[in-house]
Amino acid sequence: MAVITKRVTIGTSNALVLSEDISRNYVSIVNDSANEVYLGIGTNAMQGQGILLTARGSSFEISKNHNFNTAVINAVGTTNPQGLAIHGW
């Protein structure tokens, strides 16, 4: 089991956050920027659609018991640049 801890910088166009991973057990994605971010699970992220992470600490978790999904995760911000903190295994 590999532990993932990284920071991803995104902008106003669709960006890859995590590749599809059938061995994924858990991931936490935290918006540590000052503006909104939208996630797309298994699809491209689009502003105003998908999973909204509000500014400064909003998060989304995927685990075996909650929101479980091994698909690709994409994100798009409402401004350039914005940061996401990723932790998982």
C-alpha cells in the first residue's frame, strides 16, 4: 500500500488530480486556496458543476465506506493558480 501526500496546483481549466487507481482505499482532497474548486470524479471537472470545495479548508473524502470510487479525479479552479492538498493510500 503506497501512501500519497502531495500538493497539486490547478488553474481555470480541467487538471488531473489523481489517476484511476483500482488499489485506492482512501483519499482526502483539501482546498487550501482562497477560492472555490470543483472536482470531477471519473470525468472532466467543470466550473459550476460536480463536487464543490469552498475556499480555505473545504475537503472531500473517498474511502471504502464512503463515496468509494477508484476513477480518475480531476479539478478546476475559479482563478489561477489554486492549490489542493492530497493525502491517501
